[in-house]
Amino acid sequence: MSVPLYQAKAEMFRTLGHPVRIRVLELLQDGPKPVRDLLAEIDVEASNLSQQLAVLRRAGIVASFRDGALVMYALSTPDVADLLAAGRRILGAVLTDRDGLLVELRAQRR
Amino acid sequence: MSVPLYQAKAEMFRTLGHPVRIRVLELLQDGPKPVRDLLAEIDVEASNLSQQLAVLRRAGIVASFRDGALVMYALSTPDVADLLAAGRRILGAVLTDRDGLLVELRAQRR
DNA sequence: GCTCAGCTTGCAGACTTCTGCAAGTCGGCA
DNA sequence: TGCCGACTTGCAGAAGTCTGCAAGCTGAGC
């Protein structure tokens, strides 16, 4: 294999590792949206958003097409929603663990 | 919220965005393992592996404990396995799409 | 107490990624 | 045809990540 599988996986996760890109994917979960709508919700420079969209496009995670005067973006596969959900679950588990530790630490008075 | 949720999510995904860290997590899916075993399977400098383990530890994705002379690492939550599985599914979807496009491109003779 | 295996930490140089500004492209419409 | 809104591209400086070498730490066993 020219690019080992685990490297491809790492690249995919890295692609998701940016606040703007996460926001975009979350917004696209409800269906295709034009760039202008994303821009209205995300509060970032247009050029920056465009760069981040390009990253997602290159990774094959979203697809774009033109609809009249607007450029629309959509998730390339609904599996992305699962990934985000799994991420949320882990975040939840990690944060409760952390709080648990916090409580433990307090209990030990240290 | 001091750290917006989507930023925390982005950080989590970024944490997974490294070949060595992905390998570690895959290996740990089968249960806790000492560093020396990971080192034997991953082919990377000990110091490098240690750095990557520290990244995962800081993110709360793995936990470490000592067992005799060895330092053991384990997934902090089994949810991590779900995330990896979801990642695999998307990668599969994206790659088939890409092949699909490839076929299309060939069909158009371009 | 010493020594050694098994890890971790501290760096620094090479390399990537991020961000905003300025400029460019592309349809749609008057 | 010319103009305008809607995006995208090209940079370049700032910031962050990665890697290996050398040094440090910490139990276990003698």
C-alpha cells in the first residue's frame, strides 16, 4: 500500500480538527447549504471559510455544486453525522471522567 | 462557555490526527498494553512514541498506570472504538466515491 | 546503595497550518 | 456589454506541530 491505511485515517481526523470545519459539518447535517448561509452563521472571513471548505472538499468529506448564483455545499456521505455523534460521546465521557478526577482530587484534599 | 463546544470537538479530532496516535489507539482496542509492546509494533523512536502518548493522555483519551516495571496504557473509554469504526466507514465511502468519480472520468475520456 | 531497563522531558530545526488582505473568476441580470 | 454579488485563489507572516538527540527520572532487583 503506498499510503498506509492508518495514515489515511489520521489525515481524515486531522481534516476534522478545526473549529470552523466542525461547524460547517454540523450545519450541513441538516442538508445542503449555500456558502452565504454558512458565512452568516460562522463569523469568519469569507476567504477563510472558503479555504476551510476547500480542505473538506479535497478530503472528499463534502461536495459542492452550483445552484443559480449560489455555490452549495453538502456532506458527501451521511456517515459523517455518525462520526460527529461518536465524537460528542467521547467528549462527554472524557469530561465526566475529568470531573470525576476533580472530585477525587478534592476529596483527597490536594 | 469559556471554550466553545465545537472548539473542544476540533481539538479532540486533531488529537487523533496523527498516524502513530491512530496506531496506538487501534492496538489498545484489544486491551491495555505496556509501552514496550507498542514500541515493538510501531517502529518509531521511543521518545517520539512517548510524546504521542502524552498527547493522548493530555486529551484524556488514554490513561496510563504502572504495573511492576512496566507502564501500561489503556483506552479511557470504549467509545473510542466506535469513533475509529465510524472513521473507517467514512474512509470507505469517500474512497469508493473517489473511485466512482475516477470511473466516470475515464468514461468521459478525460 | 547501585545499576539497569523502561520511560519521559527538554529542546531546536524542519515543516505545516492558519489567517486576513488583496486580487481574480464566474454567473446572472440590466 | 458591463456591473455586481458570490465565491475562490495567492500570498506571507505568525503560530503551531513533528522528530530525533541527549539528558533525566523512577522502580525493580541485586
